[in-house]
Amino acid sequence: MSRTVSTTALASAALALVALAAPSQAASTTGVLMLTHVRPNAAGADTRDGTQLNVNGEYFVIKNVTTRTVNTGGYVPDITTTYGRALPSYNLPAGARAYVHTGSGRHYRDSSGAHHIYRGYARHVLLNTSTVKNPDLRLKKPGSPDDNTATGSITACNWNTAADGTSYAC
């Protein structure tokens, strides 16, 4: 009986060591960045009297899943209905997360350690209601086409109908 317990304990310890040696990269990505959350519907109305409101309240969150700093420049957020621009250059430290805002602003790290990157759109671009295509957002390697195909995809996210001001895990 004690031999069985010792063998079981030894096997458990070996599995724990293997788990520690395994990379921390999540299974839902094939690259260095991973989509973790999305807020496709900023709180409040999107427009009033033809003016876009709270564009930076719409964002997605990326995480650097490597052990080195990654420059976000050139990664392509491929949104199902919008052809757009690649992410701007920003050095995201190992393991860090960044809020990628739709609107304009100065890229920075806030006092709580969160990074903020701005795409520079003057309008909302993420879908509030999406039931036609899956996924709703793909993050692709630099140089990949922004063409609503899986080509170059490293991580993806789908949210269907987005409640006002709600963030969704990818």
C-alpha cells in the first residue's frame, strides 16, 4: 500500500514539474499576442446629432504571451465588416496586457500598469450585433491580408450581440 502511495506521489510530482516547464502561452493563440477581452459596444449612444461619442470606450485587449517585449506594429485586427489599419507601433512588455482603443490618444502605461494603444479611428468599428460571421474579430500576423479570412490568424474572438458597455472574454 505504501509503495502505491509513493508511486502516485512521485508521478504527481513529475507531472507538476512538466507543467512548470511548459510555456505559458494560451491554447487559443498561435502567435505572440492573444485577444483576451473585447468591449464592442461602448457605454451609451454611439452617435448624437451625427457626432461619434465615446469612441475610446470601444476596445479589445491583447496580451503578450511571450517572455520578451513584442512590438505591436503591423499586427492586423481583422473585423468582419470593416477593413482597417494595422496596429500602431508599441512595445508591449512580456506578459503585459494592452487595451487597444478604437479612437485617438497617446499610447501609454497607466498608474495601475495597464497599457493603452489607440488605433486612430474617428468612428466606432467593432460590431454591436453580430450573428452572421464567426469570429467577429481576428488578430493576424503582420503582413496578413485584412480580408475576413483565417489567413495569418493567431487569435480570434466572437461575441454575438453586445450589451451596452459590457466586456466579453475571448
